[in-house]
Amino acid sequence: MRFRWLLLLSSSLTFSLFSLAAQARELLFWQYDRNQNRLEFTTDVGVQPTAQLISNPTRLVIDLPGINVGGPSTNQRLSGAIREVRVGQFERQTTRIVVELAPGYTIDPQQVKFRGISPNQWTVQLPQPYRGSLPVLPNPAPPSLPPAQPPTRTQSPPPRPTIPRSNPTIPRSNPGIRRQGFQINRNGFFVSTDGG
């Protein structure tokens, strides 16, 4: 009888340990190579990273869903256009890697290149930072209508309101720039453009 309980207990412990190991899903390694302007990271399981460019301060945010940091938050302070790279636990099951740029610098988000060496090993090639700010495209204001006129007692139909064809208060945007996407999140917003 004791042998049965001992066998049952050891089986339960073994199953629990395997379950914990399967849930670990950790970031094993990360490194930013300033000479190559490249970020590398490895996880113990496959991951599909997501990225966005956020302003104030300008930073590239890379999320690794389903991955834990596996230790304390770390950072690598730098000088030049890229100020710092830091890694931390953003949400319970999401590791966040942040590449923060120095004030006055930005990067073209369309030029950020992710390369999966394997499902759990990735490189992120960053474009050369440049002086400037994130493009902010104004939302066009709705056309204004002329003020309503009091009704007249004539039999003629009321005048139709005219809608101006252009609004001089709305700045004309560069015809070479097209807005491709707009994304709002808890840290700000991201506008993806093409051209310029």
C-alpha cells in the first residue's frame, strides 16, 4: 500500500515539474549590436514578435507574446542616436523590448526588418536613425456649412446649402505622402506612411 502511494506521489510530482517546464516560455538571450544596428534575441519556444513605433520619446517597441523575461528587467545604455535598449515584463505573458531613440531622432518604421533565423531565434535590423519627428497627418475637418437662414414666406424652394470645395484652414499635405495605416494603443498612436 505504501508503495502505491509513493508511486502516485512521485508520478504527480513528475507531471507537475513537466507542466511547469512547459509553461516557462522564457527569453533566453538578447543583445543589441550597435556597430550593426541590430537586435538579436532567442526564446526557448517559437514566438511571433510584433512591433510598433511610439512617440514621446520616440521608441521602437517589440512585444514577444507568451514569453516571460525569466529574470529582472535589464537595460543597455548607449550614446548617440539610440539612447537605450531595455527588456522587461510588459504584461503577465508578454516580454517587451524597447529601443529608445535620443530626443530629436526617429527611424522609418517601414525599414525595420525582422528576420526569423528559426521560430525561436530572431534578428531585428534597424534603419539608420535620422533627425526628425514622427509624421503626424492632420485629420481633415468636416466641411463647414453656411449658417441657416430663417424661412421666407415665398413659394420658392429654400436655397440649397453650398459646401465649399476646399477649406483654406486645412493645410495641403504633400501629394507624395500617402497614409497607409493608423493604430491607437495605450501608449500613443502609430501612423504608417508611404512616400515623402
